[in-house]
Amino acid sequence: MREQPDLPARQLVVMRHAKAEPGGETDALREIAQRGWVDALEAGRWLAGTGRNPDAALVSSASRARSTWLAVAEGGSFEVEATYSESLYTAGPETALDLVRETSDEVEALVVVGHNPTMAYLAQLLDDGEGDERAGREMATGFPTSALAVFAVTGSWAGLDLASARLVAFHVGRG
């Protein structure tokens, strides 16, 4: 059996959607507020400014998550076509992790935009505790709208498991 070469470290960005309007025709149709758009633009600028350029995005099908991704992509000048997922809209953390595991190994940097409490729990479950201590403390105090937790992932997406990713940054987009 041939040994496979080590896969490069991947980047996973777990993001909570931007600030949303308090109501809508349905929950899934709630749109982001103007402040949310500004915050998501800033989050995209921050990602691009730190050299974190996604080559794929997995986004909840809810309007507020879709609009968050559009603003992040605009802010970072990312030309990445998102995959919009109804499953991510209703997912708990374990299901969200399963959806990430389905990512092609050709993807080196993935952004996942979803909802709380799922995104906060997913980030906590993935954290191996060996990463950036300051980022870990910030993430532990809450996962507000437009928050991004950036993880280094070694190996394949399919092999991603609990406590298997290193937290390298935590940022809250505020424009």
C-alpha cells in the first residue's frame, strides 16, 4: 500500500451570521440589518488583510446567512461561489461538523456561515486547546454576530473530529 503524502494544513473559518432584523415573513427570510452588512464587510476585510482567502464557502440557506456571506465576500474581494445549505440552517453542531467533513480535499480554506448556538458549539467542539490563548479567551466570552473563529486543520476534511483543530484567531467584525 502506498503512503499518502501529508496534506497541508487547511483553514476553517466558523462564522456566525451578521446582525439580523428582528423579524421577517419567516425566520428563514429574516434579512441582515444595515449594521450587520457593515460588520460583515469589515469581517471580510479582516480575513483578506490577514491573508486568509477562502476557496469555498458553506452557508446556511437562511437569508441573513446568505447576505452575510455576500458582504464578507465583497469586503474581502473574494470570488468564491458559496454552497447554500438548508441542512446547515437547521443543523446542530454534530450535523454541521458532518457537513464540513463532506468538503472536497481540493479545498484548502473553507468558510462556514451559520447560526448560534450551533456555530459557537461547533467552534468549541473543534478547539484542541493548544492554539492561541488570547483567541481562546475571547471565544469563551461569547460568539456574537459577525464573529469568526479561525482554525488550522491538519489532514483531510473527512478526518476532522472533536478537539482536532487548532484555534489560530478569533475576530468579531465591527464596522
